[in-house]
Amino acid sequence: MNEEKLNLYYDKVIDFAVTFAPKLAGAIIAIAVGFWLIKKLMKLFTLSLEKANFSKEVAPFLVSFTGIALKIFVLLAAAGIVGIETTSIFGILAAAGFAVGFALQGSLSNFAAGILIMVFKPYKVDDMVEVNGKFGKVDEIHIFNTILTTPGLKTLIIPNGKVIDDTITNFSAKGAIRIELNVSMPYVESFPKVKQVVMEALETVPLVLKPLPPK
């Protein structure tokens, strides 16, 4: 390789360095500053969720998800500073997101329903509930499903999507349950008399709550 070609390559390297170095430095600075700001923002976000008494199950996920999304945005911005075409990257991410979302639409529905359950709290652990036509005690609330234990000690794993789409009956929300009993009586019998006998019998039952008398 002669001296002329070496000088040509050397000039190209110098031109590339002069052109690319400022962009690379700008991208590195953007990433450093961006990640530092994200760290500060995530601390503020975490404190805000704690002050708002946000669900402990959901808060870490929201902080993590938001932090990852912001970091991806910073990295894409840095790629744009360097000169990398970000339009194609967005297209690939959008296509991948659509494909994954379509494949996991059932799981995503359960995930969204889990978020709603943890935010609005229609029931909590140890509550007696009836969801999706099933009755039992709430043992665990996960992001994708709710686990119940029936009076017969059966474990029910109910997808949260079905929980949200159906009626939720919470028997523990008021702190007490009124039991409905059907009493048969002959047509010839007097209803006021039978009611009086039943009410007097209920008054002798120690488990009947005085603040909530029978009706």
C-alpha cells in the first residue's frame, strides 16, 4: 500500500471522526442526562404512589414499566442524534407489539383486569366473595388471576378478565352477612302469628347481631 492510499484513508478517518464524534458525544450526553433525570422522576413517581396509598402489588410494576418506557425513548432519541434512522425502528417495534398483543390478547385482558382489581379493590384477601358464579374465600390476588378457596376446600383459579366481566358479590364488605331463610307454613295459618313465633325464636339465638335485627 503506497503513501498516497494511506493518506487517503487517513483523511477519510479524520473526516469521519470530525463528523461523527460530536454526534456520538451528544448521544452519550443525552443518554447520561436522560437516565439521570429518569432516576429522579421514578423516585418522585414512587413517592406519589405511596402518598396516594396505591396498591403495593401494582405500584412496583407501574414504576418499572414507566422507567423502561422512558429509557427506550431516551435511547431512540440518542440514536436519532447519532444519525440512525428511527422511523424503521418504530415500525419494527409497532409490528412486534401488534403481533405480541394479538397473540396474547387473552392474557393482556386478564392483566388489565388485574390492574383494575388492584386499583379499585372490589375485594381483598380473606374476603368471602362470589365471582363468575363461584363462591369462596379470597386467598391470593395476582395480576392475571384471583385464587379462591371454596367451603369444600377446593382451590379455584379464576382469570381476572372473567371476574371484571361478571357480577362481583362481596359478602365481607359490610362486616356481617344477613342470612335469608325460607319458612314454610300452611295456608290456613296466620302469617302475623308465624312471624311472631319466628322472631321470638331468633331473639334467643346468640349469634344474631343486635345492631342488625332480623326482618
